[in-house]
Amino acid sequence: MQRLFAAVLVGAAVFAGLPAQAQAPAQPPPFATTKVEGTDNVYIFRALGAQAMFVVTPEGVIATDPISYSRRDASTVYLQEIRKVTNAPVKYVVYSHHHYDHIAGGKPFKDAGAIFVSHQRAKERLQALDDPHTVIPDQTFKSLRTITLGGTTLELRYLGLNHSDSTIVMRLPKEKIVFAVDFISAGTMPGRGMIDSYPIEWEDSLKRLLAMDWDRLIPGHPGPGGRLGTKKDVQDYLALLQDASAEVKTLAREGKCWDTAEKEMKLEKWKSFPGFEAGLPFVARRYCGLWGRGT
Ligand SMILES: [Zn+2]
């Protein structure tokens, strides 16, 4: 008993002697702005777990996704962060797709005179959803639109159905950078992003992304350690979706969807992918919908 008491005391002394940050992992600040290495004018604004790209030119700024969802003040901070870099007007706000967790809260940009651009389907979705916190796009396109401003070219391209039916990829041809949201990650497991998705066409859109000319990917959610993505990440993500699809297809044809298949699905090869545990049920559910029911 005495020995146990002494051990507890020693334990308490060691614990009390630790600096505060060693007892609990330090939380990253809610907002962060970083310039993309090797570029003169490409920035990433992060608000909690979402991020957007903005491009600064002498004639104005091209911003993307307002990301005012978990934090309603994110777009106000976003605009302030742009103002720290330049006084040039924000000419455009481009939506990656129509989901609120990326595009809600554009009003400060609208008030500043920005033109909102999205895929045609995103506008149709947003008009039907009529969310009071989301700005309806001013301009739309169907397959390709190129924005040229102050010597910078930004290409907006629809790659087909994937994580949603309104997702586009944005490419800076000179910088060889793409900004792509939710249909690809920099090494993290898909999760809730499966809910609204088109799994068969998704694979084709990733193949189209691979065929495009770029070196670095800015994802809509930061990769592990905040790293950018590469084509290897796209290859991995495609392989993960293909493996998940094949595994559930077999289970579905044994009549195991929904519940049994969702319990039996292992996706063993991808166990070490960040976010695996949390993401797997969403992946299993979506592919059970596809192969078990045809939806
Ligand atoms: Zn989304």
C-alpha cells in the first residue's frame, strides 16, 4: 500500500513538472494564411479544417471558396487577410462546388464588389437550397472557363460527376498548381464527402485530373502536416476508391448490404491512411448504396 502511494506521488510530481503543451497537444490557431512556396502571388487561407486558395495580381484578386461554415466570421477574416497582402479589389470569388462547408458566407466579398463564378449545376443547386448564408453565383459555365487578370491565368474545368455534381478543378497553368476540393485529398481518407457522391464517375474524374498538367495540389482540407498534394496522392486516392468499390461489390452480391457488409468491410490495405476509422463507415455505406441497391 505504501509503495503504491509512493508511486502515485512520484507520478503526480512528474506530471506537474511537465510544461503545459506537453500535457495536451497545442491547438492550431483557427485561421492561417500562407503563401505557397515558390510562387509570387498564390496564397492559402485556412479556417479551422477547411482551406481556400487566393491569387493576387496587380489588377485585382481572384479568391475562391469563402469557407464561412463552422466559423461564420471566417469570410470577414479571409478578406482582412487579403487586405494585408494587397489593396487591389477582389474581382472574383470562384466556388469549388455547392456544399456550404466550403462556400457559405460570401457576403463580405459580395459587398466588396466581387463577381461570383461557379459551375452551372452549383447555381441550380444553390437556388433550390436557398441558404440565407450563401451567395448565389453571378456567372456560370458548363465545361471550361478561363479567367485572365493582371497577367495571371486561372482555368476552371468541370471533370464530370464525382464528390458532387457541381465540382470543378481550378488550375494555374504557369504555376502548375491545382486547387481541388473534396473529390481528392492530400493523403486523407474520404468520409462524409461520400454522401452526395457519384462513385463510378468519380473514378473517371480522377483519371482526368491525373491527365492534366500540374505538379502541386492545394486540397480543400489540409493534408497531414498541412502538406500539398501530388499526382501520387491522386493515384492513391483512385486506388483506394477502386479497392473499396470492389470489396463492397463482392459483399453486396453475397446479399450482405447494408448492415452485414458495413460491419465486414475491412479495406485492410488502407488502414494506415489518416482518418481511416472515421471515414470507413461512410465509404462502406456509399458503396453499399451503389452495389447493393443501384443507387
Ligand atoms: Zn463537398
